[in-house]
Amino acid sequence: MMQLSRFPRARLAHLPTPLEPLQALTAHLQGPQVYIKRDDCTGLAFGGNKTRKLEYLLGEAQALGATTIFSEGGLQSNHVRQTAAAAARLGLKCELVLSRNVPGRPQDYEVTGNIFIDRLLNARIHVCEPGEDRSARMAAEMDAARDRGEVPYHIPTGGSNATGALGYVSCMLELLDQARSRDLTIDHLVLASGSGGTQAGMAIGLSATQSGVRGIGIDIDNDGPQVMRDVRRIADDCCAKLGIPALPDGDFVLETGHARTGYGVPTPEMVEAVRLVARLEAILLDPVYSGKAMAGLISMIAEGRFRRDETVVFVHTGGAPGLFAYIDAF
């Protein structure tokens, strides 16, 4: 159909990830049947959704002869943690350009959680000074690597570009196969949306298969218009890469209002969602992405946005190491 096999791919993830019913949470919420797609179980340094993207990104990097992988994000980025792990797995060097993009965090935020794992994985870390332009710092570090004889390959924030989005096109094919094998009809799919690549790939996969599933992104940046622009741009680029028509606007649904304090800043609803899923299902969500996305789903169920006879799949995008950087919020 879309011939994903023609794109270089580095096999990094434990696939397929489980698709599980959340029976206790469903009973507690008294709404639709809720399932969870466990992309926290992709297996690469605590797993997460970025591993699927990195399979295609690192496959492309290897095809281009890269020797050093560069990427960027905040100090507690789940993406850069998985990027550092993917590079280590493949014997490539890794350099990360990080910024302090969450205000008001305690001092241990800069040494624990994801950034601690980045260092364990032997990534070279460059932390931007206050006010420093991260893109300019990235360009300078890549130039310095070229001067040392390295062949750099740049992965954007979140692994979110046309190549990375292929990972979630593939994920949708996997999920729909799992549903068919169980005779399970999925009505809605809900996931966190930030840098846009995961939602873009989801929308393409659901549309191209004519699945009838309604995909819903939950804005975790508190900047819905920008998130939607990013999702649309990445989806258009990915469709062009696949050689298929661009998707209509109706294929992109973004739920806003659940990250009102901004990216990475805790909310009471996120804390309650993380606690609830931990205590009812023994599943650990993260405070930045899946916790806020679950808070959004819980709110939508409380508002009667889904029928009791419908099935909603929540995509767990990982990020549990980030919990250790947010102990104060709990």
C-alpha cells in the first residue's frame, strides 16, 4: 500500500507493543471501553514513542554514512534520551543540545531523570546559556564536528519530521492488525501531541488504511495553533515522501486546554491522572506528555464526549524517567 519497506530502517524497538484493556480505569470512569497501546514498552532505554521514529531516522543516518548523531530538546527530553540510546546501540557518537525550557523547576531537575540517563549513555551534552539560541548552538556544534572529520546527522526536536513520522504510520498498521486479530473495533485513538510528528504519522496511517478511527491529539504545549501548524506541515511532508495525496483538514483533531500552565509545567489534573492510572492499572505515565494526555482523555469522558458502547485506545508515549524530575509535584 504505502511500501514503507523502501525506506532505510534500523531495527531498535521491541515490536509489536502490547495492546491492553484498562478494565479498572474503564469501570472507574464509567465511560467507553478504554484500551492502552503500550509504546512505553518499545524497549530502548526505558522505551517511548520516539524509538519508532528513530528506527527510520537512524536508518537514514546510516544510509548517509553519519558518524555522529545530533539532536536537541529540553533538559528532561524523552526524545534525546532515546536518541542517545539508539546511537549507543548502533555504535554512533551522539551530541545533544539542550535548553532550560521549563521555568520554576527545582535544582535536581537538571541532574536526575532523563538527563542522568543521557550521561549514562555517553552522550556529549551541550546546555544552552539563558537567552542563547538553540538552533545557532546546534549549527555551531555540527560545524565543529565536521572540522574534526565527523559526518553529522541532525534530528529535529522530538524526531518530528517526514522521516520520523514514518514510525507512526507503521505503528497504525501494527495497531490495526492487532485490533483485527481480536475482532476489536476501535472508534477513537488519543495521544499526546507536542512537536507534531507522532500525531502526523497517526493521521496518515489511519487515513491511508481507511480505518474509520478518529485520531485525537491532546496539546501538551499550551499552544494549539502552533502544534496544529507543525502537525499539518509534517504530515504534508510525509505524504509527499510516501507519494500519496495530502490529508484533508478534517483528519487532524487537536484537543486543547489541558496544558494551560505551559510545556512541562505540572497541573493538578496531570498529577491526578498519573496517580489514578498507577493505582488502578499499575502503569506509570509521565508528567509532561502522557500524564497530560490522560488528563485530557479523562476530562473528555467526564464531559460525555464518547458513548459507553465505543472503544477508545490511548497511546502511552512513554517518559516514566521524567517522574523522578517531578517528585515535588507529587
